Amino acid sequence: MSYLTYRAIFLNFILSILFIHTSEASSKPQTIKVKSPDNSKVLLIHPEGENGITFSLLYGKEEVVLPSTLTLKSKDIDFTSPFKVVNVVKEKVKNEWVNPIGERSTVTDHYTQVKIELQSKTSSLNLICRAYNEGVAFAYEIPQQNGLSFINIEDENITYRFKKDHHVWSTPKRESGKLTAQGEYKKIALSQLEVGCERPLLIEVDHDKKLVLAEAKLVDYARLSFQAGKKGAFEIVSSLDGRQEDIKQDKITGAVIEGESSNAPKVKGNLPLQSPWRVMMMAKNYGELLENNFIIENLNEPCAIKDPSWITPGKVLREGTLTTQGALASIDFVASHNMQYVHFDAGWYGNEMDNSSDATTITLDPKRSKGPFDLEKICQYAKSKGIKVMLYVNRRALEKQLDELLPLFSKWGVAGIKFGFVRVGDQEATAWMHEAIKKASEYKMIVDVHDEYRPTGFSRTYPNLLTQEGIRGDEETVPNQHTLITMFTRCLAGASDNTVCYYNKRVKTMGSNASQLAKTVCIYSPLQFLYWYDSAPLAPMKDDALWGNTRHIGNEPELEFFDNVPTVWDETKVLKAEIGKIGVIARRKGNNWFVGGINGMEPQDIALDFSFLNKKKEYTVKIYTDDDTMKNRTKVKIQQQKLTHDQILRLKIKPNNGFVLHITQDKLL
């Protein structure tokens, strides 16, 4: 053979080897990486494995979530066959948006997104994955297929796997026999998680690595919750809540008290159908988690209200006597103390727990008030003073009368509604809630959702949803120690209506008056209820079991802090954060800074660094602290001094005490 013939045979042999290796490589299951803009977080997707869709999570160089699985159960579509990747679409987004009712006025929205289109022998599925500097998230989309335009989903299960039996901060499934989103947080091993633990779920991966499992953009779907995985493995499993009619409810509150859902579908929807986002937030510490909680809002749609300028955040006084005299006195008080709303609580339209009570009428519950209560006169007087009126309505009346109530309330001059004892969890309750908020926006009504509802970022899309409960707040006589857990768990989800009280005797049980002042800074809520158990100075006295030893608001000088503190912010910084022990948060509005500090069970020597202040400006700081030597009933001391960015302020804080600072800008240096 000639040299050229040998050369051709040799080249063909090499090419055949390369072809074999290339074929073998292409047949291996794909791993798709989604990296955050700063490369600190990497979501690894393994969609083609025999065990279905799996994913893992890198934080820095550490695999903080081991290969974990997503499974869907549906009788309409079989999602159990192995998937193949048919297309991958990548994009990078670098945006920012303005939030007029947030913890920060400008929100960074930077992420990498990968949409993975999957096909098996029996189904099609798209996986949408995002990686932010603040964490990662994924959602699945079920396209139209197999001639179907509608689907029933029996359940969705995500099994998160870990190296160790990490500690988690969890709410129990039941408290006093009831499921509750307002329960006490406890630090337990993840293997001890009970069924139905709430979101967000904080996991202590390491001293410098914190992981949070959360949910975003829950609008028309069943809520997820968490529980421990199988014995012998370090797993957390999420599943969807069942339908309300499948489980027993408390006859008074509507809260779930026992039983589990049947095998009935938990989600029903038209195709294509996208799930809410399943979120994994990550940070070095608790303070960074709170500063970065805007990832939840970023996973929601932009504002859908064409002109939201009518939406007014502010401070609220609850009027509990339900009398015209009490109402007029309350309006006068809020008008003279830089507050924006007077709220009339349960009882104005009868017994809220009675399904026959009619919220289109003014029919006082005799157990709450003997009147008189002239709401038309009250609304007119409030308008003349520039004050807005809110009304409480239990979900029983809301569900049957909402379409009648909204135009009627608008005619009366009512500016907002507090939804009470709402149903949560199942898809029907979730969809009704968010549709009700949309309808309220059409009548320029702000909304505060109370009891079991927890946010997933919907306020970005409909900012008339100013706040919500789903928090163990002052109504539960919560000690400072637990508030310092709430700040770095529940508050990661968004605004929290804590219902701050001040003169009520429970303040001494919870902490101190200065720490009550601090809650207005530490617990963000665009609608901030103050003096929850207290009445305006000229209102009638009401001291009964319902309102818990109500007292009149005094004239202590530190009340100027309540007068001055805003409820929405331009900038937020967490200065100190040790869960359950100490929390200090600084928030800016315009040129003013407000700092709130809450202390737990141990005394603290605190050194505050003000390097975040403008180097070229001089400031005045007012310091409000607890001091038992003070002669007034609240024992709050006020001091004032000049301040610059390079100063250190040292404070000695006793157990269960707190402090606040009001920093005002003076002049150029």
C-alpha cells in the first residue's frame, strides 16, 4: 500500500474513535448550571436521571443542598417517565424598580435565567430556573399536551437532601389543637420537623451559611408546607395543602384543627400552567438574609395598578369602643400625631362569627358596644381632618358580600378593609384572597389581611395589599426573645402587622416601652398599627376581656418617636443580628435615619458604628432608652447629642430592654 493509503486508513481509525467517544458523551445525562451574577450561588439541574428531575445547590464551593428531587402526581398526565432535554433558553436580566411601599425604595433585580424544555414518552414539562445574588428559585410550567387543555394535580413533592441533621427554625403544626401560621418558633433538628411547618423555613447550615426555603408568587395554587423526610435520612419534604372541605375546621375561627386532605386534586388549572416559585435564599448571616429579602418580590409581576398614587401607607389607631364619641376623639388624636388612619374593629356589623351578620348594615354587636355609632358622620369628619377610615370584616361576610361591600364602602368614604379569619392553604382559598385584593384595588381600597395569611410578594403586583399578619405579634404577649426570632424568620417573607401596643400591662411581660418603640423600625409594615390596646385621650374607657385592660394614651415625651417614625423606607441596613438574642436595624427615609434595637435575655454592651452616614454631613441624634430611674410611667429616657459618620455610640442595654435613635441631618461639615 502507498503512504497515502496508510495515512487515510489511520485518519479514518482516529475519526471513528472520536465519533464513538462523542456519541458516548452525548448520551450521558445533562447537567445544566444556573449561576448567580456574582457566581456565589449555582443551581445544578439534572433533568435526565432515572429518578426524575433532580437538582443541587452550591453556595461558594460547598454543596449545601445535595441532589434533591421534584416529583409531580397527576392522573391526567404521567410525569414519571425519564425526561430528555429538547431545548435550553438562557438569558441575563439586569433591572431595578421603584418600590414606594417597601423596605428600600430602589430594588435591584439582577438574575440569570434558564428555561429547560423537557420531553418524556408520556409528558412535556418546562423548568424555569433563576439565580440571583440573593438566592435561587425554580418553577415548573406544564404546557398543553396530549390533547389536554386542563389538568388536575394530586400533589407536588420536593425532597431537599442535606449532609447533616441541621438545626431549623420551625413553627409547629398545631398550637392548642389548631394549625396556625402565628405559632411559636422553635429551634429543632430538621429530622424533627412536624407535618405542615410554615414558610419561610430557616436552616442553620453552618455558622457562616444560612439557607431559607420559601415560596413566591402564590396567587392561584395550593400553598406548600414542610415536614421531615424518611427516617434515617436528612431530608425536608414539601407538599401542597389540600382542599378546605376535605379537612375539619374550627367552627369559630375557621382554622384547621385536625384531619388531612383526601386524594382529591390539590391544584386544578388550564394549560399552560405555571407553579409558584420554589425559593432558596442564602446568606452568610441573619442580617444579610433580611437585607436581601427582596428576592421574594422580584419573583412577582410588576405593579398591575395603572396609577397607584392613591395608595397611602401610614400609621393606624384602632378605635375599640365603636362609639361616635370614641371615633371623633380618635380622629382628632391621629390628626394631631402624624397618623393616617382610624380603624374600626369587629362588632360594627354584628357578631362577626355569625354567618347571618350583614356587613352592609351598621348593626352593633351588643357584646362589643352599646353605641351610638354614626359611621356616616364619622367618615365625613375624618375626611375634613384628612384622615382615612378602615373597617374590619370577617371572611364570612367578605366571601358572600364582597361585590356589594366594595361599592358601598366607597360610597361611605371608607379607604380600606382588614380581612379577618381568612381561609388559607388550599387553591380555592388562595385564589379567592388574591382576587379579592384585585377587586379592592378597583375601588381604591387598601387591604390588611389578618390571621393565618403569609405573604409571597403579591404586594409588588397589587401594592394596595399593604400588610398582613401571619405573625406571632403583640396580641400573643410575645417576649422580646421571640420577636428576635420572628425578625429573621417570618419577616423574611415581607410586611408583618405586629399590632404594636404601648400602655397595656403586657408590655412589661414582653419587654419594655423602649423595645415597643423599636418594633416600629425592626418589624416592617407599611400599615403600622400603634397603641393597639389603647384609646385616644378623650375616648370612653373600655376595660373588658375583649380588649385586655385598655388604657388611655398619655402624653409622655417619647411619643414623639411614634409621631415621627415613617412606615416605608428608602434604605435598610441590619447593624446587629443574632437570632433570639439581639437585633439592631437602621432604616432611612429621605435624610433621616431611624434605628431600632431589641434585646433578649442577656445584657448587652452595644457599640454602634455610623459609617453608613454621609461623611460630609453633621447630624443630631435623639436617643430613647429604658431607664428605671425615670419618674414617668413608661420609664423611657431621652438624650440628644451631635453625631458624625466616624463616631461610635456605646449603649448598655439590660435584658428584655430596647432603644431607638432618631438621626436628623443638620448641615454640611
